Amino acid sequence: MNSIWYSSYMAYDLDFRNRVLEYVTAGHSKKETCALF
């Protein structure tokens, strides 16, 4: 596996999780979040 591709993927995954967490903690319900993602 290409380590550069893997590290960039991991960075994107972490960023995506952080965005989801921010969206959830912004006051949206889990049901809306699941529907969006």
C-alpha cells in the first residue's frame, strides 16, 4: 500500500469524523445526522 496515499486518506478520515462530531454537537439529532451521512 502506498504510504503517502494511506496517510492522506487517514487525514481525510479524521477530518471527516471531526466535521461529523462538530455537526452533531451543534445541536442536530442523530437521526438527521444518519440521514445526511
